[in-house]
Amino acid sequence: MAAAGVGQQWVLVEMVQAFYEAPAYHLILEGILILWIIRLLFSKTYKLQERSDLTLKEKEELIEEWQPEPLVPPVPKDHPALNYNIVSGPPTHIITVNGKECINFASFNFLGLLNNEKVKSAAQASLKKYGVGTCGPRGFYGTFDVHLELEERLAKFMRTEEAIIYSYGFATIASAIPAYSKRGDIVFVDEAACFAIQKGLQASRSNIKLFKHNDMADLERLLKEQETEDQKNPRKARVTRRFIVVEGLYMNTGDICPLPELIKLKYKYKVRIFLEESLSFGVLGAHGRGITEHFGINIDDIDLISANMENSLASIGGFCCGRSFIIDHQRLSGQGYCFSASLPPLLAAAAIEALNIMEDNPDIFQTLQAKCERIHKALQGISGLKVVGESFSPALHLQLKESCGSRENDVKLLKRVVDYCMNNGIALTQARYLEKEEKCLPPPSIRVVITVEQTEQELDKAASLLKEAAQSVLN
């Protein structure tokens, strides 16, 4: 015990001696640190703000003065979305709009199958057998035998291994893109891509690179830049997927994509191609198989083809087709497929019958193209308007040659042209866009839709009336 006490005293003496021998700056620094620690221990972490209790009257005045943020921005009462035209009866090539009978140049009923008796009979027979809807997604008792038959028929028609159907056309490509392209992947997309593609890209959270519309030189420039970036970080490049997303016939322009050049770029830079064919399916090619048949390209060169069934097939929904391992992935990852109620059987039956008609009457596609070329030629030279789109596209755009100075004034001027035609028995429509959400907002335009049901006399009448309307309104 005594030895321990002596040891402790000796340590204390050494500490005191070390204290005296330490440099002055060292002691000052330690003293400051000790004071700072004491301050932190005893000071409050925050200061209470001084407050004064408000009287009841003052509180009521503040509540009356407060204006909440509006849930939605104000919309003028004359906005087109709030003043839509009302259709009575089927929108066939003769349509009744707001009680007035017109020749229909607005609906995408390209092959005239919407009111076809065979298609309606197939739908009615299915309605009696299955009922109205399905009330369940495909994975939860929403898969009917007619769905499997339609998928098999579509795959056979498109000459691919497999097909998958969706119950909503817009959701088809919007679900397909994020099923494959994820965060960190790279997507090269045409700046004129339709809104459904834009929403799919947004949902994918991928790195989006826009190239100028149908400009293959600009696309190759972006591909070369990406190739250079990949060389700097080859480890990252090995796990990064790259896609090119284009449309067969562009909804916003009526232009055809240069698919042969895209195929060359695909193999040169090792990227995948997703092709949206809602406007070209049932239109291009000797048998209506779309742009691959139009150019004579092997369909296996395209990684994924998507199209809706709401145009040529005159039904509802959409489909994707390609190799089996690609399509099967959508059955697990396509949100529109996994979580939406499946396509009503009567619409699937209608689509099957529409396919039967397309296969039995291949001349229908040549008839449609001839009528497209006829009106495209007839619309040339309209005062103040220019035709935008291919001569064989069933959806053309008429744009102002010169703007009035603002988009709002341009839209109003084109609306007067549409109204003039409507009052004289021709139903047209303006192309509509969500202006604040479009990546590259197209200029205002009048959309002219051609179908096989329109006669040569009706096509000539529409072209003549548009010239008359332009002369009356624009001049």
C-alpha cells in the first residue's frame, strides 16, 4: 500500500514538472480548448425565439388575408380541352359532329374497319361469351384464351417469335422502354418522338440524348462522343446499355425514319433499336407489316417493335413483338401489362378479325397509299400553308408558312381554317400537345387523316375546301 502511494505521488510530481516545462503556446492552446468544451457542455443548442401571443382578432385577420397556392394553374374558359366537339354515332368516314354531318378527315380509322360488319359480329359474339371486361390484370385471372390467340396471331403476322398485348395504346411503348432501360443507361432518341415515347423515357430515368429529327449525321456524332466517353471508363461502359428509339412514321411530322441507315449505325456502334410503329403498322409494306417490310429489312435486326391497335385495327390497346426472351421480360417488368386490367375480350376478338381482313385483302394497303398520294399532291400550293409529311403517310400536317408572331395567334388562325371546313362538311382537327411537357414542341398544325373509305371525289373536295378556307382566312 505504501509503495502504491509513493508511486502515485511520483506521477503527480512528474505531471507538475512537465506542466512547468511545457511551452507557453501549448498551455494557452490547451486552456482555450478546455474553456470551449465547458462552454459547449453548458450552453443551449438553440435559442428560443421571442414570441408574442396574438389576440383572437389578429389571428382571424391573418387567416382572412391568407391565400392558398392554387391546386392547378388557371385555365381560360375558351381552352380547346374544355370546348370539345361531340360526336354522335360511329366515327366512320361520315361522322356527325355537334349535330352536323361531315366527311371524316380526323379519325385514325385508316383501313375503315371501325364499322366493319365482320369485326362487329366478332366483337358481339365475344361479348356474349365473355361479358364486357376482365376486371383483373393478366397475372391475376385476367388472361383469357382470346388474349393468347391474339398474341399468337400478331407474332405470326409480324413474323416474330412472340408478341405481347397491352390494354392501352399509350401505355404500350411507355411501359416497354422502362422495362429495359434503367438509370445509368443511355437512350438516343429523335427530337420529334411522340409523347408516349417521352413518358417512357421519363419513367426509365435513363440518360437521354436527343438528335435532330431524322438527322443521321447528328446521331452518329452523339454515338461517337459516347464511344469516346466509354473508352475513358471501360469498366462502366461494359454495364451500360445503349438504345436508339425512333418511330416508323412520326406522329408529329408524318415523316418516315431512315431505317436502313439506323441499322448500319446499330451494328457499327453496338446499340439496340426500339421501333414505335403505331402510324406505320397496317399502312406500310405490301402486307401492312410496317416499315421493315417497306424497306425489305429483316425484322430480327430490330430489337423491339411496338404499335397500338387503335388505328389500323380499329380496336383498343397495343402490342410489342420480337424475340421470345425479350417479350417474356415484359410479362414481369411491363407496368402497363402487370398492373392494368387486361384487354376486354370483345376488343381482342375485334382485333383478330381485323387481322383476318388485312391478310385476306392485301390490296387494301395499295389503295390507302394511292389515296394518300392523291391528296398529298392536291394539297400542294395552298396559299399560306405548307404540307408536312411523306406522300404515303395517312396522317399529314398543314403548317403556316409564316408565323403570326406568337404560338397563340397561330393556333387561333388555324382553328378558323378548321371551323371553316367544318361548316362546309369536312371534319378536320388541329394537332394538340401538352405544351409545357413536350421536350421539343412541334409548331401548330392542322392534321389531315386519310382512310380507304374516302372516295376520290371526297379527297378532291377536301383539298379544294382547304384552299378556299386558306384563301378566305389567311388572306
